[in-house]
Amino acid sequence: MKRIFKFIEKYFFIIIFLAVVISLVYPNAFQWVLSDYNGINILNLLLSIVLFTMGTTLKADDFIRVFKNPKEISVGLIAQYAVMPLLALALAKFFSLNTALTVGLILVGTVPGGTASDVITFLSKGDVALSVSLTAFSTVISPILTPLITLLLIGNQIQFNPVDMFISIIEIVIIPIVLGLILNYKFPDFCERLKDYLPAISSIVICLIVAGVIGVNKQAILTSSAIIIVVIILQYFLAMLLGFAVGHLAGMDRKQIVTVAIELAFQNSGLSTGLAKTHFPSLSQATVPGALYSVWQNFAGSILAYVFRRYLS
């Protein structure tokens, strides 16, 4: 059984590609992902599962590192919540994206870093401790910063309630992480054994989310795919380059620079998709950028990890 989970973890980029193909050929197969069951939003539930698994891998020491390494953490967080949102806004304006795609792209830029960044940092021989701290802390402060920055960037274009978004992030992100932390504190040995399976579980959940969003928005993706795919690829690589620049200007060492670059490029795109569906229900295309970004960041990330390990270590 463990070998199966390791296989899923190792070849995640292939599995997510297959999920995309299946969702385009059989779009109805994954529509349940974006539906409700007995009043429970399935998409948000799946996101909570991913964040819960993240919580079971964290300890109090991961947050204490924030105070032990204030410079590196501060630089990473400022880049996360300043560079990425402004980059998303600039790309949306430059390519004249419609309102829905603009909202989706902005959300990709304003959500915290994704948990996949920790795995890619490890494979790239970066600073894993810094990556874990940045992911954890950017996630913890996201209930405040994600709604606030989103409001500042698109509040004059479309109305939404940042307080409701704050509550959503608390429910989807913070509560599952806290529950995972508690489980890890009470049963550390059990959580340690779970670590062999959690990356694969998270990968499967992310594949379901991506397949669901792409299946529901198949027609919209096919009609606007050329533009939005170009934008997503640019957003990813520009974020990576800006991360290298920020780390270099801050005087970080090689491992830290690679880590900041990865952390900046890897977003919690599943959360951006969930927020788009929950808070912008009239803009169905708003979920598309998050789904496409998830596919691209995991596919490109696995290749870049090899390049970083081979040529930058």
C-alpha cells in the first residue's frame, strides 16, 4: 500500500495531467466536486482535508522559526503578499482579461503559498525549514491579508464582502490546520507514520479539485484557453524570477534564494478556486485561473526541481 502512495506522490504531475484529460473528455464525471451535499460545499471540504494534512505535519517549532529568522521570513512574506498580487493585476491589465478571469487571477496572487512548495524545495535542495515556515505563516495570516488585498485590487470593479471571505478562510484553512496541529501534538507517533501517505492524499484531492473545475468550465476554457494559459505560464515564471531577484537583493544564500523563488511561484491555487466559487458565484470563469495554475505549477515545478538540484546545488 505504501508503495502505491509513494508512486502517486512521485508521479503527481502525470496523474494531474491525466485528470485534466479525463475532465475534458468526460466533463460530467467530476461535476460533483463543485456541488453541495446536505448543505456542505464539497470543494471547500476537499480543501480543508488538504490543509488538515498540512497541519498534522507542523509543530510549534515551525512558527517559532519566524522569530528566530525574522529577516528571511519577513522578506518572503512581503514578496508573497506584495509581489504576487501586483504581478497578477499587471498581467490581467496587460492582457485585458475579462472581469471573471481577472478576479480569478487576482485570487491566485493573493492566496498564501501552497504546500507543494515544501516538497519542491526539498527536491531542489533548498532551505526546507524556511519553506515550511513561510508556507505555515503565510497561511496563518491569510484570513486578514487575502481579503484585504483582494478588496484593494478589485474592490472598485466588483462588489464582494471581505468579512465573509475572512470567515471562509478561517473555516477552510485555519480550523483544519489547528485540528491537525492538535492531532500532531497529542499523537506525534501516529502523525509521523501518516507522513508516508499524506502527500499522496493531498495530491489526489488536488487532482479532484482541478478536474472538477475544468470539467464544469470546459467550454469557457476551450474558448479562452490560449490567452489564459499564456498568462498563467507568465505569472508562474515571472514569480520565480522575481523571487530570485528578491532573495539576491536581500543578501540571502543560495538555498534561501531558491526557497523564496519556489515559495513565491507556488500558490495555494486550490484555495483561490474555492474562494472564487464561494464569493463570486456569478463569475463562473473566476475558478479557471486557479485550476490551470495548479496544473501548471505542479507540472513545471517537478521539472524545475530537477534543474535546481542539478545546476544550482
